[in-house]
Amino acid sequence: QVQLVESGGGLVQDGGSLRLSCVASGLTYHFSVYHMGWYRQAPGKQRELVASLTRSNVYNYGDSVKGRFTISRDNAKSTVYLQMDTLKPEDTAVYYCNVRFANYTHWGQGIQVTVSS
């Protein structure tokens, strides 16, 4: 079965950095044909897009993270990354990895990121 395993979360101070990783396995097709994304959900709020990277290397970022976060992928390792710099307390949330192809989508289990002030 498909698995998306996130890692790299944790507690960091205001202004700090973290790098999230998401390793995919069990996909039907090669990792390179999938669109990848990172989303987040804070308590009491809806899940929102953080960043996405299509198979054609089209980037998209949420307005609140532009200039601070960078998404990248390594197709040989079936991995997508999210480099998060200049973190703010309002970035505190559970971060989810997402894979998408045509009508198919799958979510990771989520990983907590907490930014202390």
C-alpha cells in the first residue's frame, strides 16, 4: 500500500529553521509523475496549502510562507522536502505531505511543527 512518511518536525524557536522530509513508497507509478505538496492544519483552522511542486517543476506557495519556505524533490529517492526558514509562532501546525496524480490523492499521517516565541 501507499505510504508517505514525514520526518523532521519538532520544536524550534522563533526565527529558527526546520527541514521536513516525506518519503513515498508503494506508488503505482514512478514518483516523478506525481505532483507533491505540503499542507498544514493549525488547531481550530482549516487545512491549507503550504507549498506544492508539480511533476513539471511548477512551484506554488501559500502567501504566508513565500520567501521563507522552499519545496524541493528528489525523484531518485522518492522524497519531497520542505525547507522552512525564519519560522514564526503562527507556523505552528501539523504538516501533511500529499501526493496527487489525476484523480488519485494520498496523505501522510502528519508531523507536528511547533515554533515557540
